[in-house]
Amino acid sequence: MTLPNLLNHATLALVYAGVLIMLTIGLNMVYSVLKFSNFAHAEWVTMGMFASWWFLQILSYILPWDTAHLLNNLFVHAVFGFLIVGIFGILGEVLVFDRLRKLKAGLDSAIVASIAIGLIVRNFLAMVFGAYPEPNRAICPTCTSQPSLPGFLPDLNNIVTIKLVENDPIFGTQWIRINASGILIIVTSIAMVLAIDYVFRHTKFGIAMRATADSIELAQVSGVDTRRIVHYTWFLAAGLTGMGAAIYRPYLTGPFNSLTGLYMLLPFFAVVILGGVGSFRGGIIAAIIIAYARQATVVIFSWFQYPGGLEEILEEHIGFTITFSPGYADAIPFVILIIVLLIRPRGIAGSVEATRERV
Amino acid sequence: MTKAFLRAENIVSGYGKLHVINGANIHIDEREMVTVIGPNGSGKSTLIKTLIGLVKIFDGRVTIRDEERGWLDVQTRKRQMKPDEIIREGIPLGYVPQLNNVFPSLTIEENLKMGLFVKKWDSYYHERSEQIFESFPILRERINQRASLLSGGERQMLALARALMPAPKLLILDEPTAALAPNLAEEMLQLIVSLKNTAGISILLVEQRAKRSLELSDRGYVLVTGMIAAKGPAKELLSEDKIRKLYLGDRAKKEKEVG
């Protein structure tokens, strides 16, 4: 029996971990400063994809000569996604959450409001841009309906394959196979983590933000304008998510739609809760654990489906059909989540919180 | 002749529509230690929170004297300054809340730096922290630890140290000994008195350990249901029978009278 292509699976998991990291930093930030789960986070992801994709179309229309993607490239789209979604984040605070807080509404109201905002935005996006984004070819013949079009040179769909072993009797085939878009996701997520860590630890703004997350009242009596910090938090959290979504978009194999973000929301919450809500470092570890656990399950399930595997054995000897489709691996992160929460109720990085309670 | 530093006139304040403080007058002079005592629920914390803008003021005003600018209106019905505005205005006021008085997820160094938030902390931090460490040597040893790992007493030290970082002229302390063991509480009160004596800081103290803190103070106020029921030099308050019976826990006498 030869090994499955573990190296390839490990690479896929790494990209998935990168996606989870990029897209959950914002959720964690909002939670740690404002203390509620922002369900509209799903729509920030969707909006980032729509914003960056439509900006691509607009730029193709305005700059038809830019076939070399000098301006019309993914980085510009990502910055646009950052700004649009970031402004949307501030709007949510100004129009809804700030008012709720002034009226002394509880956090439950904020959670429900965030669900409502998510629903409104999701349906608004579908109303205006269509459930699936489609360019108007009559206006812009150079526009494309390919959702994963990165608008970037060299072509992000270029696949890099590094073969280490091929058709070995024991190790089978082991290769690292990743497209340029996957590499970009990994690089961006690492850059984001380093940048955020630097900001949180070494800048006055970052320390003030952590201080506000710890205690709003104490931050105020230290001279921090906490309202401003809250606005910046929304802008940064939403912006980073929008940017992450723009970077993630070219990696998608199928077209995205107005529900894409929503489908990813549960894994996001799994990452945040597993890491310990509000913990930046815990969130990163959790993203890696969840990505690898999911991919490991894919490997194991495929193994069960081999001829002579567990699936066949069960069917032959017990007369019982269980399908070990790798697609069911999506549930595994949640199994891990529950197990970890039973051992460490406050998540991986929850020890500090626990100490805080004790003293 | 000592000069007044803070004046609160006819303060009416509270939460929502509820009036907790009903027309209180207090003042604090320079280099003076003042204790506010009173039964639970009398509004002691609310009173000092009003001074720094954490509680809504309905009437009256709070003014603070600044060396250069003279008397400044800090809290009035028309214009209420939020605590961060007061600090950003450069009014030398320090406040240590009763609960949540340190930033648990920040290191001790970061906690101390937060005390200098409105200043250029990189240039001030070194000089100020060296002074602070003389009074609080334990903090220097644990400078890179998170505040959540400190014990109750060490936290209280850190809270005080943070408030002292910007070199305030008036320190408002809300029950600084609340969660401390008796020996630590005494140590803390002694430390506070020494701040007044050596650094010349005015202290406004709200305390449950009423008798001990009055013994150490210059003056005192007795707050009952949001009004000042008695005031005067601490020694006089201590010797007044009624106050001893009602608020200083002079149980022996109380029992004698009842019995």
C-alpha cells in the first residue's frame, strides 16, 4: 500500500489556514474591542469579493489599454476592497451599533443587529449586482465574467509543481502543487499577521486599542478617545477582511455569489472560539489546527474509500453502508472545537482570561 | 496658606434619570488628603465619578484650578467633559477606579505607558518610570509580565503607579484597599500618605476602612443618601460621637446605648 500524496494535502491545508487567518483577524478584533460576535462579518467577505471584482471590471472599462495589468491588478483591487469594506464597517458603527450603545441596549441586541445588517447587505448585493456577478458586455466588451480572474501578471493560475517522489512503491507520489494565487494567500496572511502583531505590540495606537479592549472606562481615564479607537477598529477589521477576500477571490475555482461569505462564517467562528475569543495569537494557531484537521480527515476518508478500505469492509461484513466522502470533512473542525472546549472552556489562549478571573 | 485645587458646588448627578447625588459641595486644597466616608449606597463612588465625567451631571459645577489658566470649568450642566477630554486638556488629575483598575492583557510596562498616553510617552517613560520604581520596586522586577498575572495587592500597586506616571496634582482613589488583606491595606494607605507628604499630591479618597483613613487624612466628608451629612477636619469627625457610632463601626458604644 502506498502513501497518499500527503505533501500535496499539507500544501492545500496551508493555503486554507492562510485564508482562515486573513478572514478571521477582523472578526477577532471586533470581538475583543466591542465584545460581541459580529455576524455581518460574512458579508464583509462577500462584499470584499464583489467590490474587488467590480473594480476590476470598472478598471477594464476605463483603462482598456491596460492589458499588462499595470494599474488594473489584484493589489489595486485589494486596496479598493479594503477601503470600501472598511467604510462599510464604520457605517455600521455610526448608523447602528453606536446608537444602540447610547441607548444602553445590551450585547444581544448588537448581535441581532449584526445578523440583520448581514441579511440586508447580502440581499442588497444580490439585488444590485446579481447573485452571481455578471459584467455588462454591451457596455464593456473587454470585461470578463470569469470570477476568479485575478487581473495580475504573471497569471495567478500558473501552477507550480515541485515533485519530490514519483511512483515510489512506499511513498507513492509526493509533490507540492500550488498556484501563484495560493502562494499569494500564504504570503499575504503571514504579512498581515506580522503587521498586526507589530501594530498591537509596538505602536501607541495598537496598545491603546488593546487597552480599550481590556476596559473602556480605564482607557478613557487614561486619556484615550475610545470612540475614535472603536471607529478605527471597525475600519481596520472590516478593511482587512475586505482585502483578504479580494486576495482570496482568484483562488476560488467556481464563481462566487452573494452567499459565499455566509458559507464560510461557521468555520470563522470555529477558529475564533477555538483560539480563545479576542486572542490574536490563539486565532492563528486555531486556524492552522482547523485547516490541517480538516485536510487530514479528507486524507483518511479517501483512504477508507479505497478498494479494500473501511467502507468496503463495513459493507461486506456488517451489511452497513457508510459513505466516507471527503466532502463530509467539513464537520471535523467542529468536532475538534467541541473537544477542545470541553478541555479548555475558554479556547486555546484562554489561560490568561482564566487567571484574570481567579485573581 | 494652602490654595484650593478642586471645587465641586451643588452637585446633582446620577444614572439615567435617577439622582444619586443631591446637592453635594466638596473642595480639595493643594497638598491635602481628604476622605469621603459613608454607608454603602450613599453615592461615594458616584460622587467622585462625577468629578471626572464618568457620571452624568444634572446640576452644579466642578472647577479645577490650573497654574496658568486659572479656574477651569470641568463639569457643568451645559458642558460636561469626558474623562479623556480632561486628561487631553492637560488637567493634572489622576483617577484609580475601584474595580478593573489595570489593563490585564497589557504588560506592566504597557500599563505604565498608558498613564502617559496623552504625552509623548517614549521621551517621558524612562524618566518617570525610574521615579515610580523607587516607590514600587516590585513592578520593575516584573516589567514584561502581563498585569493579569499579578496578585491583588500588586495590581493595586500597578494601578496607583499608572495614575502617578503623568505626575498628577490630584489623585482620586476609589477604595484602593477594597480587595486587600489588612496588612496590605495598611501598607497601601501609608503609601498614599507618603505620596502626599513627599510628592505634594492632593488625595481624594473614598474608603470603606473609614476610621483608619480618617486618622491619616486632613479633612473628611460624611456622605449620606447623596448629601454631605457632616464635614470638617478629620480629627473632629473622629471625635464626634454620632459619626463614630454610625459610620466608624464603633460597635462597643453602639451596643452600650442600645442595650
